Amino acid sequence: MSNSSGSSLSRATGSDRFYSPPVLRKKQQQKRLESDSVEPDLRTGSDEPALSNTANLSNLDHLLAAFTPSVSSQASCEPRMKGRRTSESSTGPNYVLEDLWEAFREWSAYGAEVPVAVDGDEATKMYYVPSLSAIQLYAPRRLGEGSGAEPSKGTSNGQLVYEYFEGAQPHFRPPFHDKVSILASEFPSLKKYRSWDISPSSWFSVAWYPIYRIPVGSSLKRMDASFLTFHSFSAHSRRRNQLESRASSGRKVRGAGGSLNISLPPFALASYKLRGSILTPNGESEWQKMDSLSQAAADWLQNLQVKHPDYLYFVSRSSQ
């Protein structure tokens, strides 16, 4: 097992470990405004913007859709890594983890766009920057020689071969894509594995922090709500608490050029400073979805017997 230094970093004792959103830089704003032009949505195959296809969804649905990475995949019969027993069919849809991490490149630089309806009508867009919060890779059995990992901590979920838990405060963390590159320099298989090389129990979590909003608008509601999403690597979702919303359900669709796109939506979620924010759930149904996702996070970590630093921080302040 490869241990990270992040899990041993000291944690600040201040009342608020999250930084305030920085001033929007002109270069970032210009890029985002240019991207508002109509382009085919790779996840839907439509020539209309994604927002037009989800106009009737709630803010929570939009949030989950915006935080869903999509990775190109093709059925392949390529040789598996030596000594590996796979968790998924070797002829079924699969992807290389490096391609998944690439889905976070632009988000890491400019933020993920979340369409938000304020007070039911005023439209605005929030931008969230992702950072890697935690990752655990399980193999169905001991990895083959030459993988660079030292397996340990075998459980019914598989053999734990790599884990990382971030412990630094948000403003000291590198963007998601940069962090994965740093970790992969020490553990190259973090980019080389295919989804079929790891157990469906493998997972990663992403901390999302707000950076700016366009337009600023007149609402006095807070814009500092932060989120922690949990994702499976498996192309075949094992999510137990599937939401009815089509925005958040896992799917495989044809993208540009006929390639198969696999979306990996959050199967669990935790929040910080949600109440009273611009993204506060509206109505009982939306709160029930939020509660279901929150409970899914608790159940997942309990099943794996994992202490997740960011999650513990979020839930200890969930009333805020």
C-alpha cells in the first residue's frame, strides 16, 4: 500500500478552514463567456447546450450533473496487466484512469459550471474548483509483480493497493489535475490502470469549492457552500441510492465520433455551509435527495471502515 503524506498533515483549529472566493480574473471570465456558445454536449449527443436539456431540474440536480466526470471508452480486448484478475469483462466498456483524470483538467483551471436558479427565477452560474480529497484502489486479488504497489489491508471488498487522504487546508491544495499528476509520479499505476483492473469497491472523492459567480446578481444569499462528492470507478454503477433525476443517473451514451462515453456521477455527497446559501435545497423532495446522498456517504465509509478527514470535517459542521 502506498501511503500519502497528506493523511498525516496537521489540521488547523480555526473556525473556518475554507477560503473566500477570489476576484475573477479577466482571462478566466473571457474564456467562460466564449464557451457559452452552442456546442454539442458530449454526454447527450445534442446540438443544444446541456442547460436547455435540463431546464426543469432542481439546483441540486444541476449540481450533481456538473460534478459528473465523463470519460471516453471503447470495448477492448487488450491484454490485462500481468497477474491481474479483472472486476469487469475484458471485452466490455472500460477506460484508462489517465483519461478520467483528464476530465478534470479544465475544471481544475477554470472551475466547473453549475447553473443555478435564484429564488425560483433569476438565473446565474456558479463555478467550483475541484481538489482531490481521497482515493482508495482495491484489486480483486494481489496485483502482479512490477506494479509498484505493496498490497495490504485485504478485506471482503478486495485487496487495498493504494490510498490517499488529503489533510491540507483548501487554500494550500493544488488543483485536482495537478495533484493527481504529483501522486502518479510516485505511483505511476494511478494513471496506467484500466477500470477493469480494479474492484468496484475502488472509489475517489472530490472537494468542490466556490470561486466565482456570473453574473454577480442582486441576491444576498451566501455563495460559499462547499461540497464533497464520492465516485466509483466502475463503469457498472453500484449506487444503492439512485436518484430519479436523469441528470444524476449513471449512463453510457454515444459521444462525438461514435465513441462510448461513460459518466461517473456522485453516488454520495456531503456539504458544508449549505443552509442559507444560494444552493439551499428547495422543498421537501430536494431535501430528501440531499439526505439520501448524505446517508450514502456515511454508509459507504462505515462499510469500508475508513476515516475520511474532509468528510469528518464536513459532517461535524453540517448544521452550518
